[in-house]
Amino acid sequence: MTAAISALSHRLRPLVAAVCLGAAAVLTSQPAFARGPEGIADVAEKVIDAVVNISTSQTIEAKNDGRGAVPQLPPGSPFEEFFDDFFKNRKGGKGGGDLQPHKTSSLGSGFIVDESGIVVTNNHVIADADEINVIMNDGTKIKADIVGIDKKTDLAVLKFKPPRPLTTVKFGDSDKLRLGDWVIAIGNPFSLGGTVTAGIVSAKNRDISSGPYDSYIQTDAAINRGNSGGPLFNLDGEVIGVNTLIISPSGGSIGIGFAVPSKTVAGVVDQLRQFGELRRGWLGVRIQGVTDEIAESLNIKPARGALIAGVDDKGPAKPAGIEPGDVVIKFDGHDIKEPKDLSRVVADTAVGKEVDVVIIRKGAEETHHVTLGKLEDTDKVQAALRPKDDATPDKPVTQKALGLDLATLSKDLRGKYKIKDGVKGVLITGVDGASDAADKRLSAGDVIVEVAQEAVSSAADIKKRIDQLKKDGKKSVLLLVANGDGELRFVALNMQ
């Protein structure tokens, strides 16, 4: 029996050895894969001298906000001497705390794109700075000047006088990035200059609502405070993004970082260098999304495009025949799937260029020719101002429909709800809180201008149009609504 077992063991030994060898091969291959692709060190070595630290300083005027005042203590208090020493004897005088102007400093990152000393960084890195310095990889510190900034994309271009020939980097094509591609971030996190981290492209075209042209590259490469303005490289050593934002409850990297794509950056940099400002295309319209309900009302299948909610009387779209209610589905050959697509492509189109704009109007496609204007850079926020008080005890209601109390506009109602004379339509004087209209944020003081793309002037007009749409089998109705200032938007309400 013992001899038989020994013989069987002898025959199985090569098989066991082969299995073990295979397992060893798998085990030894895993660490190699976990290390990432070959060549990261080569890329870092090639581009590291083109990455710089950005040091800024700003003088802050101190203000006495009351927090530095001496606490009022009872006479003879044992703490009186302590507070005298702590507050009254500080620089700045009795009871005032330190009211002397003082300097604050901050650090960020940037990269050199031209041998003449052109540096790209984030606008928030240098915003409000009194002095800006570029610190090169060998520690050389040189004063830099601002060439131009663009707040909407949070980018800035600086220029400094090179003390010697510079290492530069070039832009790659961010449109060619694929999810899972390896990327390398180099910058100045937590003032630790020349730091290299690697990761992958986690997502593209990410909209995080930080600006009108959001289209970020998301990466899990470690990006921390101080990395702002630094480059994100592909494995060819090309800049495919500018590291700008992170999501982090702790302030440190949790693997969610965002970079402005190089396609956007390259265009902004070129214009800032050429003009010192951004010259974006302007269509002269206000747009909103096309929901499923709006699409059903406009006979658009599937829901797509950018709905024109308003047209500027002085804008390029007006003479081209574009009207509120049109849905833009293509602009200059680019498909428009959502409003952000239109905003980006219009902004990237040259001022003065004549383009074809394909719209859907009443279910049919039309092509209009538009010569783009120049978008004026303004920080004015255009927001609909709505009356907040829905409590109107003696509402002159003449009709109810869709959960709305409706009234024909009169001089008294215009004054009561602050409706401008140029606004025409039917006034909403109340909204049922349990209705779809309330969910869509309609409120007292709004004015219904059109129902299903037909103008209305009385509550009876609205009731008549709704009854007809129901007979036609429509499930929703599209309203064009104005606020008191005349700013328009479309709202689709469920009629079931």
C-alpha cells in the first residue's frame, strides 16, 4: 500500500509542479500590471523642467470688525491684567487688535509653452495678486506679468523674462483621450514642488456646473491643493489638460480631480496671447433644455437639442429669422444634443463667421444662416426676478386651468405684480401647490405669453387652447412664460 502511494506521488509530482509554476507566473505578473505602463519615468524626466511653481502675494487691508475689541470685564476682575496684556498691548493700539495691512501668499502650478517665457496656469491661482513670481524646477525665481485671463474657463497666461533657454511642452489632442488612458500630473501640491502622480482618465466631458463651458477631464491621478494650474500629460509627454479642481471633503486627493481639456486651453491661450482677452462667438439667444414633455409638445423624437427661450433684439439670431420655440439641433456642422453643446460650440466659433444653424420648428427642420457677433464679457448675472409673495387675498380670478389661477392683465394688476408694459399675455395670480405647475416653479406674477406656440391674451384663450389639445390626444402643453421684466422661458405641463 505504501509502495503504491509512493508511486502515485511520483507520477503526480510533475503535474503539481506545473500547476504551481503557472500560479507563480500569475502572481509575478500581477505586480508588474499594478505598477502601470512603462515610460512614466521617461515622460516625467522629459517634461519636468517645463513645469513651474507660481508664487503670489497680496496686501490685505486689515479691518476692525469688532472681533479684536477688549472684552468688558468687571472692575478688579482677576482676568483684567491678562486681557490688558493680550489685547491692549498688541500692535495697533488699545482695543483694536492688529490693524496694520499685511501680506498673504499662495502657491500654485503652471507650465511653459513658449521659449519666450509664456506660462499657462489657472486664473484663481493669480487672482487679485499684487506680485506674481515663477519658480523654476531648479529654484530660480523670476517676476512674471499677466498677459491675459479668462474667468469663464479659469485660465491665465503669464510672461516672464527667461534667464536661459527654456524647456517647453506642447498641447496634445484631448479629443483623442479614451476612458482608462494613463495620464500624469505634475505640480506643486502643498508647496512640494516637482511632484509627479499618475492615474487614468476616469471620465470625459464632465459638467460640474462650475461655469458656462464645463467639459472637464476627470482623473484619479492624485491632485491636491497647489496642483492648480499644473499640466496633465499623456504618455507622449503632451499636455492634454490643466488641473483645476478636486472634490474632497478633507482637502486632499480622494481620486476625483478635474482638468480643463487641452482643446479648450489651446484656443484660450492663443486668443489671450493675440488679443489679451477672449473673443467668443455670440448668437444672441437664451436657451434651455428639451425635456421629454417639451419634446412631445413640439413633435420632436427623440428629445434633443437646445430650445430657444428668447432672442435678443440686437443679436445675430434675430435678423436670421430664429425665433423663441425653435430647437437648435445642429450648429456649423456640429450636432447639438443639449444646451451646453450649443454654448460651447458658439463660444469656440470665430466672431464674424457665417454659419448654418439647423432648427426644428413645428416639427419640421429648417436651416438658417447666421453671422456670429462678439460676446461681451460681463459678470452681470441674468436671473429671472420673481415676486416671492403668492398671498394675494383679493385675486381677480377669471379662469382656472392646469392648477393655475389666471387673470387678464390690467393696469392695476401690472402695478401690483410689477409687470412691465411691454409684457403681453395672461397673468398667473395663484398656483395649486400640489400641481405640476408648482413643481415646474411657476408662481404668481408670471405671465403666460403663448400656449402651444400660439399667443394668448385672455384666460379664456388659454382654456380654449388646452381643451383643443386634449381633444387632439396631447398629454402635455408647452407654455412660453415671462417674468415681470419680460425674460422668457418654456415650461411643459402635464395635462393628464
